[in-house]
Amino acid sequence: MATTPAHGRDEAAQNLDLRAAAFESSVEAMLLVDPYGDQIIDANPAACALLGYDRALLRQTRASTLHAGQLPALTVFTQAVLHKGAYWTTALTPRHATGQELRLEYSGCLVSHDDRILLLFTLNDLEARRRRNVDAAAEDHMRSGIASWQRVERVFQDIERENQLILRAAGEGIYGVNAEGKTTFVNPAAERMLGWTADELVGKEIHPIVHHTHHDGRHYHNHDCPIYAAFRDGAVHQVDGEVFWRKDGSPAWVEYTSTPIRDRGVVVGAVVVFRDVSQRREADEKLHAALTEVDRLRERLELENAYLQEEIRIETNPRGIIGRSEVVQQTLRQVKLVAPTTAAVMITGESGTGKELIARAIHEDSTRSDRPLIRVNCAAIPRELFESEFFGHVRGAFTGATRDRIGRFELADGGTLFLDEVGEIPLELQGKLLRVLQEGNFERVGQERTRTVDVRVIAATNRDLKQEVQRGRFREDLYFRLNVFPIETVPLRERREDIPLLAQHFLTRESKALKSKLRLSEGDARRLTRYDWPGNVRELQNVIERAAILSQNGRLRIDLPDPSGAPPTPGAARQKTDARPAVMTSSEMRDHERTNILAALEACAGKVFGSGGAAELLDLKPTTLASRIKALGIAPRPRAGLNG
């Protein structure tokens, strides 16, 4: 008799109802679990009674939550059921709703429903079974003993299977050795890392195969092996910085732990867990090499800096202020007095008189000499950038501020700040400068954070700041703050006895630079001494440098703006610097040249040729001088004549 479709649907519905009734009425606790969603789909009344939870609550509970702290064991069991279709374990111990730990036996099988793969867990209470077994043992001891032994044997077999699953899933290399040093097992991760298969290692001593040599080629005796030591001394050995040798002969840097295995108190072997750290080791070595290079470069930079600092000390210590005149000695005494203090110093005087040299001498002789001397040329800073130059700025503080910039006060922290041409500081910034000098506080441009510095200030100017204060161009309070210890530099025309010493000093330096032997004659010294030097020491240095460049055959060619060499009248230089150049007629130039030649002949006692003659003094060829003497109608002196 054929079955109609409607009848088939009724039969399927009846079968489903029967399975549901079996699930509900089963005396064995059952859980229906979604392995992919980690969700308990349903629980029968027996499971609710065993676990002590309400059915609705269990339906809202995750399987991992029911087995808190047992995720690895739950994962191994779940994967085994999915892989084999059915599996069982005693490794899972859920807690009763009262908090009591339950000892259960789990059996799992696959259930297919509406194209979904679900797992059906059957839970047996081992403790209840144990009690039933104890009662049954009184009736049939022998039969129960055999059954218990079979169960124990099966438990150990399943534990071994679970252990194998865990070993295969582990990411670290794991192998075991017995008390003779022979390999007992090797997991797949160890095979992948070392290139050896388990069949090639099991039953053989592993030390001569993978641990026979240190990374530097030295033999590694098995008596020194920490792995073997674990089953000799019974202690756990943790090692880093050794190599295992792969099958292809390449080394693998490893860190490993060798843990002894005990059987009834006797050490029977060891388990070794290791990981390949070759990449980390390589990265560490690259980092170490980079840090070593940084240290080398830093040491080189420090040495170069120390060299440059030493060069500065040699060039600018107080002994570098050359001169034997009384005014120079007075300046050196002032430097010695003020250098050890923290007082502000104001250095005044004409341009080119060595104000920066005095500032460096004060710094080098102070307690701040190990910190930098930072120089700021106030005359060279655009008006709108003064504040940024002094105090720094942050990115975006103004147009063009593309990055943070540290100011000169921060650079000079702990050292000395030399404000050259301090009279050029804009009046609106002088108040902020005064605050830093009084309080040691300032803010970068564009930032509200207050910074603190410890800076000694040395100022220099060629202006009369008292007059600037009276004219309202310089703050009086700032002037008094800077002018604690005034030092006035003396112009070169007022210490003429120092000119030959300075000239020789500059000439010696130029001779070294040009690698030539240059000398300063007495005639050269007399010419230099007679000149008024409106540019002071700086002009003298430039003249000597130019003369050294133009020199021929060791003879200097000194070119002075005033060829007459006549002694200046007091105050003449100051007037000349302010006056416009004089224009002479042809007749005046002829008279000027005649006067100059007569002065040279007078200085040389009429001698024209040879060393110390007028030709040498005038830096002319003797024949040229003779022609000019004849053209100007100058009569030769009877004592010397034209032939010297």
C-alpha cells in the first residue's frame, strides 16, 4: 500500500516527537550544543537535575561558561567529536549551581538537524557510579574488579589519546627523553622546527643529534647538557641563548625548559618544551649593532666636541687677550674678578676691540665653563623674529613655523648667553628679556607652558646706552640689570705698544694656514704703529691677512688706507670715521707723494736700496723709487745717495 505525502509528513512528525520524548524522559543527563556558536541549545530534565540549573538558564548559557577555566580540554573534546563522530572524556569537570565540582564522564556524538551540525553530550555522574560499583562489589567482587580494570584501562587509553591531541595542537616544540637520554616522543611542532621526523628521533639519544655543538663550534658534552641534567638532579632547567641543530645542518636559536618526570618519587626522564627564537635573536642582534653604532657615533661626537671646546679654550682663554699695555692688564684683572661670580657683565667700546673675546674669557674662567657659551648677534635678527630667537616657538605659532624650535635661552641653560649689540633689541621685547633675567622664566611663542632656565648674561654694545635710556630707546631697569659689572674696551690707537704683538700673532696664524714663512720687519711694525686703526683689532687682523695673501718670497705687502703714515692727532680717527673721503687735485697728489717719499728717506737716513731702505719701507721697486725721486726733483742726501 503506497504512502501519500501527507501520510509521510505525519510519520516524520511522529518520529520527531518520539525523539523529543526520548530526550525528555531519558534518565541520562543530556546537553544539545552548537559547537560553532559555543551555545547550549537545550538540556533535558536529567541534565538540569545533575547540574542544579533551571532549564531556561541553561539554554542561555555558553558551553565555555559552564566549563570555566577548561577551554583547552573542552576544545579538544569538541574537535574530537566533530572529527570522529563520537568521543568520550573524563577531563571535563563542570560546577554544580551550588559551586561544587562534579566528576562526570562525557560522551559526545554528532546530531544533524535542519542542515545544522549539533553535538549531543551525555553526562554520567562518576561519583554516583562509584557508589553503585562499591555496592555491586559486595555481590560480585570478581566481576566488578574485572570491569573496573577494563574501565581504568580505557580511561588511560583515552587520556593518552587526549594527550596526543594536545601535543599535536601545541605550537611549541615538545619531546620527551628517558633516564638514558633516549627520545620517547616528539610532537609535530618539534618536527617542523628541527626537520627531523619522530621516527628518526624516537628510541635514539637526542643530544648527539640536535644538541651536540655550541653556536660557536665548541663541542657540547652531554654531561653539560641542561636537558639531561633535569633527570639527573631532578630540577627544572630553563635555558636561553643556545642552539638546536636542524637536519639540514643549520642552527636554530632556542629557549627551552627541561622538566623532570617522576614515577613514584623516582625521576625516570624529562619533558623538553622549546621554541625557535632565531628571528627574535636576529632582530636583537640588529638592534644591538645599531645601538653600538649609535654609541660609537656619540662617542666620536663627544670627542669632536671636546676637541672643538679645547680649541676654543686655547684660542680664547684670558691669555689669548694679547697685549702688554696697562689697559689690557687692567681688563684681565677685571675678568679674573668677575668670572667666578654670576653677575651680569656689560662690555662697552668701539667695534672691533675684542668684546666677544672678553666675554669668552669670562665664561671659560667661570664655574659654567663645562656648559656652552651661546652668542646672539642682536643686530642680525629681524625685528619680528626676536622673540622666537630668544625663547623658541612651537609648530604653527606663526606662518613658517613648521616645527618646534628651541630658543637661545634654553640652549644656554646652565651656561652663558652673550648678547652682542644688545642696544639693537626692540623696546617691546626688552620687558620680556627683563623678566627672564629677574625670574628665570619664559614661554615659547605659541605655548603657555612656563619654562625655567639658569643663564648668566654678558652683554656688549658700541652704543652709549645711557643716552639711549634718556631718549626712551632702552629701558632703564633693563640697563641697570645688565650693567652690574661694566668693562670698557680700549681702542687700538690708545694702546699702540700692543700693535706689533697683535700683528705678529695674526701673522703667525696666517703663516700656518698658508704654510709659508712670513716675517714682520721693523719697518712694517713702524708703519702699523703709526696708523690710526679706526676699525681697531678687527681691521688689523684683516690687514695682516690681506698682506699674507699678497706676500711674495716671504715679504709682506701691507696695504694701509692712509699711505702717509703720519702720526694721527688725538680724536682724528673718530672724526675720520664720520667724515666723507677727501678728494685731491693732481697737484695735491704730487705734493702728497713727495712728502711721503721725503718722510721715508728721513726714516731710513737717506738709504734707498737694500734692507731697511726707503724702497722697502714704501714697498716699491728701487728703480721705481729712483725714477719718482728724479721726477719729483728730490735731491739725494749726500751721506747715502741713490745707491744707499
